[in-house]
Amino acid sequence: MSWFGKFAYRWVVFVGIVVVWQLATAAADDPFFPPPSTIANTIYHLWLSGPGSQLFLTDTVYDDVFASIGRILLGWAIAAVIGVAIGVLLGRSRTAMDYVNPLFAFARSVPSPALVPVFLVLLDIGTPAQLATIVFGVVWPILMNTVDGVRSVDPIKEETARAFRLSRGQWLLGVVLPAAAPKIFAGLRVSLSLSLVLMVISELVASRNGIGLQMLIAQRAFDYPAMWAGIVLLGVLGYLFNTVLLMVENRALSWQPERHTGH
Amino acid sequence: MPTMLEVSGLGHTYKTKDGVHNAIGDVSFTVNAGELVCVVGPSGCGKSTLLRTISGLITPTVGEVLLHGDPVRGVPADLAVVFQDYSRSLFPWLSVQRNVEFPLRTRVSARAERRERAREALEWVGLSAAGGKYPWQLSGGMQQRVAIARALASRPSLLLMDEPFASVDAQTRFELEDLLLRVRAEHDSTVLLVTHDIDESVYLGDRVLVLSKSPGSITTDLDVNLPDERDQITTRASSEFVELRSEVARLLHGGEPATRPSPSVPDTAANDRFLAAERAETHSTSDT
């Protein structure tokens, strides 16, 4: 199949649904459900009609959209560092997990959004509280997957590493992390989508800027096309993040037979 | 010939849920430089435990191992191990070349030299062309050759092999046996190889050590006076070979060597548990 053929094959259902949606909403003419064409027009006016000096992006893209993206990526990155570091330590210890398991099971069950009021009391409204919400919510999948991956390192590989007298650093970076990498990546992907969710929730509750806040303002002003534009933007961001991470993952794990595409 | 390895009074006991399991009893033997010595024993006689205590991977409960005179505490720098299960001992995320190169980091600091040594070791085992491939892209026999190259690349004074050819088919096993004989002749390596295969021990060895049932101890130290030049067809058909293999088989099945005292009566219950564990292990690894 040609490149275009493959592309068309993958997107035909998506485009079909949008067309049906367009026809249905145009026919219904309901203010709560603006047609996609109206949403697209709103997206253009809201975000893509800026001056050339700003790459045609409007001020709100710089003030709100980039702020939100920054929070997602920073929160996710902090969670990744904490999750992998603690996960490796706990996973390599025979007993540590037994001690902290009840604590983790409890902490994991607390929905991160429920802690937003706590973070608001402890931290500043805005980015610090939002980052705390994201990190607390998304660290668990990374942490638990890392523990799992690190624990599953084959005992024969451990003996091999010892037989070759690998140093502690070579053992951790050269054997444990690569062996755990498939599981770690699975955790990272779950966490990235979760970061997006928590970013929106934290911005809806307490924020000075961001996509979530703008959606809330639009909703309160009965500006439904702008609210829908925010929803579409979040969908696009989630899709892009996942696609990029999948590309990185495929590259990092290209040694796996099922991912291998040849040289 | 100078003594390379000296094992004296070696014994190891595992603590298990239901008491202690005496894996190896009282093992003493020596290996001279340049020799290829095979240890043959029935399943569950503690062959793997023996190899792991000699390599310093586990500390023996009693006894001592000396590698060219120095007591072994932890894995010595000039010793290399080839494990039975290549698919688990090779690193799947590294190319063949990198697999051989990686452990050299502990002894060779220059990257270029590591690369050169790995390339050379792959050449010894006839895998020059496979350096860029991943282990799973090779057949089982080729993967075990990678593991052998990896062990040889560090130029060890003693090469320990734990049932290295037990996971490949018979045809490949013959090829790998001949490869081992060629490589050790070319590099004058000292090899201690553990196997349960009687024919293999006689075919490969300069000497065969027969291990008794658990707790394993050496019942016989047999010289193999076959010519150095060996061949899968003519050697195995020769009357000397047939005689030796019958002798080893007789000893393994409880036959008494003329001059030695009989081994102590084994704890059969513990032995069964160990056998079951080893069978389970063999099953979980042989399906890869």
C-alpha cells in the first residue's frame, strides 16, 4: 500500500465520524453542540491568528497553552525521575517492598485530585500546586512498573554479571535498566496520558492560566465553541504526546524481536 | 605442568525450608595448566553447585579453592564462566559484538581495544560476520558460540563451563564440541567442564572426574588416553573410547572403583527434592 493509501486507511473512520458529526450538529442547530466547522473556525481565531513575529500564534497560546504543556511535561519528567530511581532501589531490595507495600497501596488509592485542596494550602496557587497534583498522581504507574521490571531481571543474567565482575554502576545501567526498560516504558505511557488529565483537573480547580482555566472561562461565558476548542486541543495534545513517546520507545527498545524492523 | 586449580575438601550445604541439603560432600582434585577436565555426574549430584563454588559465585561451606595458588574469594579476575542457558546469559538488548565487548569494560579501559578484542574472539568461534546482529537473530548453537567468545575475550586462565552444550540439538552439540577442542588447542586454554553426558566427557576430556550422587564427591579420576586429535566419527567408534565410556557409565551407576572407599550413603529424600527442583528448572529453560 502506498503511503497515502495507508494514511487514508487509518483515518477513514475518523474522518467519517467528523463528517456525520458536522451534518448532525448543523441539522440540530443546538448551541451546546456547535458543528466541527465552527469549532475549527474558533480554534483558528483563538490560537492561530497571531502576528508573524509570534509564528502566527496568539498571545493566549504563549500564556495558557504553553503553560499547560510545560506543566504536563515537567510534572511527568519529575515523576519519571522519582519513579524510576525509587523503583530501582525498592525492586532490587528483597525486603523493602514488603515494608512499604501497604503504604503504597493506600497512597495509590487516594485520587490525586482529592489532594488538590491540600496542595493549595501547602503550596502556591498555580504551577507549584498543579505540579504536585500531577507528580503525586502519575508517579505510581512508573514506580510500580519499574519495581516489577527490575525484579524480573533473570537470575542467570545476575550470575553472568557477577561472573564478569561488573561494577555496581555497570550492573544497574547496563543490565537492570535495559532489562526493565519495556516495563518502565509501559508505565511512562500510562503516566503521560494521566498527566494530561491531572493538568486539566488542577487547572479547573485553581489556576491563573492554562487550557483548563480558559475552558472554564469559556463555559461560564456561554462561549461553547471556545469550550469545545479546548476539548479538541486536549485531544490533539494527548495524541501527539503519545505518538512521540511511542516513537522514542520503539527506538529505545528496537532490540526486541517484535519491534525490530531490520537494519 | 604447573597446577592451575586446586580444590581441597570442598563441601556445600544449602539451608532449605525442611532442614539442610548437602549438595556437595567432600570434593578434592587439581587441574593442571592447559588441561581440559570434565566433571561428569548424575542429575542432582551438585555439579552446578560445584562449579559455582569453584567460580566464587557462591562461598563453599567448607574447603578451599586455589586458582594458581591464590585462594578464591569472590569471582577471580582471570576466570570466565559459560552457562548452560545462552538465551538467558546473553544480553538481548546488545548486539553480538556489544555482548562480547560489554564485560571487557571491567578490565580494558580503551574502547578501541575492547572492540578489537571482541572482534577477534568472534573470529575464533567463526562468527565474524554476525557481530551486528542481535542474539535472537542467531540459532541456539551460534548464540552459545557468542557466549563462548564472550568468555574467551577476557583471556581467562581458567574457563569454567556449566553443561554448555546441553541446550542444543545433537548435531550442533558435535559442532560445538569440536569448536571447543579447536579453540582450546589454539589458545592452550585450561578448561573445567561440567556435564551429565558420559560420551561428551570422554570425547572432550584429558581427564574425567566422576561425581557420585548427592552429596556429590569425586569417586574416580580417570585419565583419557585418547589421541589429542579427536574426531566425532572415528574417535567415538574406537575401542578405547567405547571402553572408557563403559567404565564411566559403570562408575556413575554405582560401580566401585578398585582402590577408593565407597561414597557415603546419600540422603534419598533430600536427593529427590533436589532432583525435582532441577527437573523443574530444566523444563522452564528448555522451551526457549
